[in-house]
Amino acid sequence: MANLDSMLLASTDPDRLHDWYAAALEPHSDDDVDSYRVLRFGRFHLLIDRRDDVGPEAADAARMIINFDVDDARAVAARMDRLGTSWIAPLEDRGGSLFATAADPDGNYVQIIQLGEADRAAMAATETDS
């Protein structure tokens, strides 16, 4: 069995991208490892690296959406607003859960999700069934 542990996010401006993720989403840890910036969110690691073979903006941003489970979606959205973030879909209540989709500085889609109690209970039930 495999476990998803990390993803590499390549950029022509990794410092700008790192600064946005660190300010907007407050990682559990923020390390500089070799040439990578490594942000840890829970057990998941976001590695940010400079690459010359990518463009300055995501070519097909909707292809991959980075989802962040947050405790306070309104506070995260407010931080993103203060950073001048562009919204693909502003914060909205979907049956008791809060969702919003933003674009990071390179144009990648980033979704913040605050699940309501009913959705959390439903997800927990499916996890125990597995």
C-alpha cells in the first residue's frame, strides 16, 4: 500500500510562492532543505522548487486542485484577501461546510475546506467501514 506524503510544486519564482503559502495557510513547519522549501501541513509536505522548464503561470490550473482542510475558513480567506489573492470561487456555505477556491501567485488552484459536523461524521463513517 502506498501513502501520499508530498507533492513538488515547481515555480520560476519559488520564493514568492513559498511566502504566499506560508502566510496564507500557516504550515506546521517551514524548512529549507537543500534547494527545496518544505512546508508541512499535517502529515503532508509541500515541496517548492525552482524549475526552468515551467512557465511563470500554471498552464491548466483546473487540472490539479490543492485542497486544504482548515479549522476556520473565514480566517484563512481573510488572510488570503490581505495577501491580494484572486478568487476562483469565493467562500460559500454548502450545506453546512465552507468551501472557497483561490489562485496562488503562479495561478495554481488552492481550495480551502471547513467541513461541517454532518460531513465530518459521514467521512468518519466511511473511514471506519474501510
